[in-house]
Amino acid sequence: MPESCRLFLCVLALISIGLGAIPCGASDVGSKTIRCADREFRYLLFASSEKTPLPAILLLHGAGDHADNQIEPWKRLAKKEGIVLIAPELPRDPNLEDVAMKVFHCIVEDAKQRTAIDPSRIYLFGNSAGGYLAYDGAMLESEYFAAAAIHAMVIADEYAWIVKKARRKTPIAIYIGDGDQFFSLARVRKTRNLLEKEEFPLHYIEFKDHDHNYYALADKINADAWDFLKPYKLPEPAAAIK
């Protein structure tokens, strides 16, 4: 098993299943199942009928959580700001990391066939274990994703080499609570310091009296994350993954 896969397995084992998940009645969200990397994946799409290409956010939920829960807190902001939301249902499978970038690309490209998306303004938002994969996307696909925002996740010491893989210094926002049950401020600050040392554009916020539960502060986190993400744009349309 590759080292990155072992690390992802540890993350999945560590994090509580569906912590703070909210019930979802996303009847205005479309669902589609497609085949990517030799297996089927379901994703949700929230988009307007706007013909002008809009920015899009790929929303990555935590271990044991679901795409329905992750997309729900973003809908009001997306409707107001004109954002396409794409939320894949991520299996709790340590082997996912090996194909995640191909899967994300496959899903986003499929979404482009259903709604108008600006290819220079595709962003990542990851919560918890989804943040682990968002760091992967920010580093390994820095010319596909314009920027990333991550709640409650670190770059593991054994995986710090990933920052050297970025062809472009992807702007990254990091959010963490001072009472997070799984990741101490010291560990998250270490990730912040690593990214600062490598000169990634960085936005870092610590929330007082906040734990690992993203949904408790979702509106606040989402609004701030969007303010950070929206100015960033790729210098040219990203090339497809080979």
C-alpha cells in the first residue's frame, strides 16, 4: 500500500463519523452517478440556469459524512453569489486517495456538460478528511484548482513533501477551532508554517471555543472562505489530466 494511502487510512480511522452532520432536504439539488476510474461515483450539483460561465466549488465532506450534508449549508450563499456547487459522495475507502484527482477531474468535467462553469475559477473546499483530499488537490492539481479552503485538517509530517509537487502556489485558507478534538492548534500551526515557508498565499483563522464540528459555524466559515477564494483565477484554462 502506498505511503499516502496509509496516511489517508489513519485519517479515516481517527475522525468521528458524521460529527455534527445536519439533516438535508436538498430537493433543488440534482444528483448524478457516473463512472470514474473504473468505479461509480455519485455527485450532487447545485447550479442556476445562467448561461454565463460561473465559478464552481468542489465540496469534499468528512469521513462518514455525506455530500447532501456538505452542500446544504452552501446553497444560500451560492444562490446569492452565483456559485456552482459540486459535491461528490466520497466512499470511506483508503484506496480513494490513489485515484481521487482523476475522480475529481472526471466529476467536474461532467458537471461542465450540465451547467456553465468558468474553468479558471474552480475551487476546493474540504472539511476534515475532505480537507486531506483538498490539500492533495491544491498541491497535485495546482493548475486545475484556482484556490482551496480547508476546515479542521493538517498536512501530516510524513506527507510534507507534497508541497514540493505544486507547480503553482495555490492560495489556501485554513480554519481550525481551538477546541478541535482531533487536531491541536500546534499541529495546524505547523501546517500553516510549512505553507508560509513555501510561500503559498495563505489565509489562516483560529476560532475560539470551536471544535471539530464544521456545521456549528458553517455559515461563518463559508462566507469567509468565499471572500478568500473568489478573487483567485487561474492564469489560463487548466489542461486535462492525462
